[in-house]
Amino acid sequence: MIKSIINFFKRIRRRWFLAKQAKNMQPIVEQMILERRQLRVEINKFLRTYFGVDARSKYIPASYKNSEEVRIAVLDKFSPKMEALNVTYQDLFR
């Protein structure tokens, strides 16, 4: 009985702590989402100018060789930004 009461108050304290932390982290999360969107726009511009490919389509290029070439070019140019934002190539082109 006493253990269940103690556990109840521990859960309340934990939820209060997490709610407080979530409120503090919200602006940081929104900033990260904005930076990820900006990265995607930059990659789309790069693909449009360098390869002439519209990156919004799920069908990036038809042949495997071309799609691999696009992947390597994107990773070469944008890998530091992608690592800083914790984004992979597959995350960007889902």
C-alpha cells in the first residue's frame, strides 16, 4: 500500500519534470524543423540546377546508376549539414 502511494507520487513528479522540459525544448525543436526544411529546399535547388531533376517527385531518376550518382552528389555536398541536423538521405527523400 505504501509502495503504491510512493510510486504514484514518483510518477507525478516524473510527469511534471518531463512536461517542464518539453516546454523548454519546444523552441529548439521548432528551430531544428525549420533548418531541416531549409536544407531540403537547398538540396532541391541543387538537384534542379546540377542534374535537372525535380526532387519533389518520388521517381528520382529512372536508372539505378543515375539515382546513385544523385545520392553521392547530395551526400558529398550536404553531408556536414545533414549530420548536424541528424538527417539521413533516406529521411529526406521519403
